[in-house]
Amino acid sequence: MTLSNLAPIPELYVSHESAQKLKHEAGNLPSWDLTPRQICDLELLMNGGFYPLKGFQSEADYNGTVENMRTADGTLWPIPVTLDVSQAFADKVEPGQDIALRDQEGVILAILSVSDKWVPNKANEAEKVFGADDLAHPAVNYLHNVAGPVYLGGPITGIQQPTHYDFRARRDTPNELRAFFRKMGWRRVVAFQTRNPLHRAHQELTFRAAKEAEANLLIHPVVGMTKPGDVDHFTRVRCYEAVLDQYPASTTHLSLLNLAMRMGGPREALWHAIIRKNHGLTHFIVGRDHAGPGKNSQGKDFYDPYAAQTLVAEHQKEIGIEMVDFKQMVYVQEKAQYYPVDEVPEGSTVLDISGTELRRRLREGLEIPDWFSFPQVVQELRRTSPPRSRQGFTVFFTGLSGSGKSTIANALMVKLMEMGGRPVTLLDGDVVRKHLSSELGFSKEHRDINIRRIGYVASEITKNGGIAICAPIAPYTATRRAVREMIEAFGAFIEVHVATPIEECERRDRKGLYKLAREGKIKEFTGISDPYEAPTNAELVVNTEGMDVDYCAQQVILKLESMGLIKA
Ligand code: PPS
């Protein structure tokens, strides 16, 4: 029978006095401002969640992890934990040097003694770790479009843990959880990993899993980073708290895990199991399509839905944690009860609501039945996900100079203002360059900064329930995708490709810029001496050739209506 060894796990922190001293000394070191994902990784490195790693992986450990899920000394470790940095920073640092790692406010959290610096083969990392070099996978997209080009590795000296102001009482380090289990006399505990709100099926499943394993239950949701577009963790935690009452008193605990998920399916499930072992758990629930990222660019699932269970089953002994495999629970109408899908009485009516269907009902303000979820959970979800017609959104026009973006955007703005209900802001290319980006030129780097600024402002507007209309050229696919992700975290993103052909734009030449560009007097001019990567998956394509502006704006209005964003 599996019982936990609840002795403390090694952490990477130095004593309080040494930390104070180190902090002073570290002021003179080159310092790296950690990204949100790196802060999550660092926290788990320092508090033992990633035991036995002692820092960001060296090149040899990284290679082993990528190629065969083992670090150089043979330890099972399926997901790379590396410090990606910019080329400019990498040029300033050499192996043998110490660097200070700071959070986003500039607080020094740790010192990294750099032992390795290398340029990774990202395509290979994507293929081996995530199964495909396909940008539809969020971690692959992160790897190519967010992560820096150079990796640094080396041991960490922990100075202090990252500060969290939210849900402090619900966050536990591995040693805090171990101490809690010791204090409660819990020697068999099963963890439930989740990045979604809990509904009745999950409650039923976790309750059964705990019963089967004769164990206490730890609801261990991820609050670091999850899949772009997930319900935000503030809402989720309020939902988890509401569900806690549904379990028998003092059998169940809720603790938040500041992990940055990669959505790596089977490898990620294995990683989750190791992390749970480090938190003092004896059992771990692995469900259907654990940590699955959804569909690939061909519309197929990235992973076999049961590959995660197979991989964890193969390694559970080595990790020292027992897998409890998730039987999908479905509601049987005649019995008014949940059943594992393989135990449903013959001939009965099975009811289920998929995640997509739930989101549709929330979006459209439709009924969510009591058999599906708890009233408090539905109420929380409705509070943060009002129907689409009351949410913020962004209409993002992209197209060549002179394609008609600004004209349609202006017409759209006044039509939306005429309808009323939500504040409307127009972030036109030229206007932004005057007020937000006046120091920028038209190099690739500057265009990217410009578009990201627009994306940031639009995401804030969207988050706060307004309508942002953007109309820059935005010539690069990767940057448009980054903006889409920033915005989709808060509301809808409608990309409108104003696909007026270059010949027509040049014929119009409303600002006389094409002529100057042809004469070489304006450099890096989009469509002439600089690329325009046309969108392949825009929500709407309009061509202004021979069309009047009003008609084009009307097409956008119809699109918004069909998406439920405005009411007829
Ligand atoms: S970008 O690429 O999205 O950052 O461009 P954007 O901010 O939309 O700015 C485009 C406007 O700047 C004028 N302009 C140029 N455009 C493209 N390439 C070069 N080199 C250039 N130099 C100046 C041009 O008037 C664009 O406005 P629109 O409304 O698109 O015609």
C-alpha cells in the first residue's frame, strides 16, 4: 500500500540573513527581468516543486530531456525547464558569471550561476517534446514567437519567493503541503489537477477517485499559466471555493499551484505526476486527454486521448506515485445520477455538455441546467462571462497602405456609436504613430513594437468591456497572432483583412507615398520594398475595389451580429 514519506523536500533558498546579504551584492550583477512563465518556473525550482532540478537546465540536461525525457544523470524529467533570454542579454553574459533574476517589479528573487549558454534547436524541441513543430500548439507558438533565442542554464540560489497578493491562504509550497498532511494525519492523498472550473461531473469523479484510492483528496488547480483563452484563475478559484462544500467535511483540501502549463499532453502528465510527488501526494488522477492542447493546424487532436495514461502508467513506480485513471463521468437522465461512461445502464439517456457548448450558453446567456453544475459556480461564471453582446471586443483591420482600412474603420466606429451601449475607441495607424509610437520607424522591429502597443491598448479596452477598432498595416503574421492572443484572453478578436490589391492601392496613392516609395525616397515601404504577409485565417476579408465604404462597414456589422457581439 502506497503511503507518503512526508519528510521535507530540499529547497533552493538560502537563510534569511544570507538572502539579505546576497540581495545587496546582487545589485551589481547583470540582471534579467523574468517573464511571467519564468517566474512560475523559478518558484517551483526554488520551493522543491521541480525537485531534483537545482536550477535552470544545463545544455546536457536539456538535450537529455528533449531526446529521451531524462537529464544527463538519468533522472526522469520530461519537460525542459530553461531560461530563455534575448540575444542582446546573452551577448553580455558568459558561463562562469552570476546573474540576478528579478520579478516584473525589479525585486531580486534569485541568483543564477551561469554554467551554460547555447542556441537551442527549437524545431527539434517542438518535435520531440510536443510531438509536432506546429504553431497551433500553444507551447510551440510560445517557443518560436515568445521565448528568446538563447538559453542560459545553471544552479539557482534562491533569495525569496515571488510575491502573490491573491488567495495567499490557498497557496502552499511542497513543504507546506507536506506539513499540512502530516498535521492532519493524511498518509494517502490523491491529487486532482485542473485548469477548468469544477462542475458536478468533476466533483463526482474526484469523490469516486478518492474513495477508490482510499485516500484524502487534494484539489490542486493550476493558477500560473494555462491555455490561452481559459477562464481566468480568479474566477476559477471562487468557483473551486464554492464546490468545496460539496465534499464530506475535512476529507478534501484546496491548494493552488503556480505552475506554467505547456499543454504537452503525455509528457506534461508525467511532469504533473512528478510535481505532485514532490508535493507529498501518493496518488494522481489522469484523465482523458490530460493537458491536451486541442486541435493541430490540420484540425486533428495533437495527442491520442489515452496516451497520457499509458505514459504515466509506465513510469508511476519510478516516480513513486500511483495513477488513478479518470473514467469520464456522464449524467444518466433516468437515474438522475452520474455514471462512469463505461458503466452506463443499457438503453438509458446520457446527457453531457461539452466545454464548447458551455461557453456558447454563457456567451448567449442561455440556461445551464442544474444537473450539469452548481448554482454558485454558474453564477460566478456568468459574472465574469456576461453574454457576448455585453462583452468587450476588438476589430483589427489589416491591409496595405491606402487599402481603405482607416475609412472603413471610421465608418464602423460611428455606426457602433450610433447603436450605443459600449464605449468605442479607434486606434488608427496614423493616429497611433502620432500619439503612441512617434519615435518609431518602419523596420521590422519597430513595426512589431508599434503593433504590440496597439494590441496592449486594445486588450485593456476589451478587458474593460469596450470596443477597440484598430487599423494599422500590421504586415507580420506572428505579430498579429500575438495581438490576437493578448485580446482573446479578454474578449473576441475579429481580424478583418482589407484585401485591396496593391495595384489598386498604388493607383489611388492618396498620400503620394507609393510614388515616393517607387522612387526610393521612402525605404521599407510595405508592398513595395517591405513584405506584407496576408492573413490566411481572418474572420472577414473585404476588398474595397468598386465597393463603397458603407457597404464594407456593413459587412463588418453583419459579421459582429452573426458572432453575437451586437444585437440586431
Ligand atoms: S505598421 O507596419 O503596421 O507598423 O504601419 P502603421 O503603423 O499602420 O503605419 C502605416 C502608415 O504610415 C505611413 N508610412 C508607411 N507605411 C508603410 N511603410 C512605410 N515605410 C511607411 N512610411 C510611412 C503610411 O501612411 C501608413 O498609413 P496608411 O493609413 O496605412 O496608409
